[in-house]
Amino acid sequence: DKNGKIYLMETLIDKDNLIEKLKAITSEKYDTRIFVRGDKNASYGDIIKVVSQVNSAGFTKVALITNIK
């Protein structure tokens, strides 16, 4: 979000636990599509850090979600 907090679905999580949680949810299926959505006021750099972290963990299908209104 705009404050740099990370949510997995609707649950606030610690950024250091993101990859562990993703691996558990996907049963370590690294070809599972992971969608990243950032608050419109979030730092672009923060969003890219999350995408990079997910990629570095081995997930090969990471997509950004946009919400244009």
C-alpha cells in the first residue's frame, strides 16, 4: 500500500515472510501466476522490489494488476 505495507490477498504480512507464504500457498509450484497490485500512491520502487523478490524466489510468472478509474 502507500505506506509500504504488504498484503497477501487481504491479510497484512511481514515483507520477510512473503516468499515463505507464497511457497506454502502454491505448494512450491513456481509456474503459478503471481499477481502484484500496488496502491496508486505506492512508491514504484517498492512495487518493483516486491516483483523482484518474487522473481528471485523462483516464481516465473509475475504480473502487475492495474486499476484505472
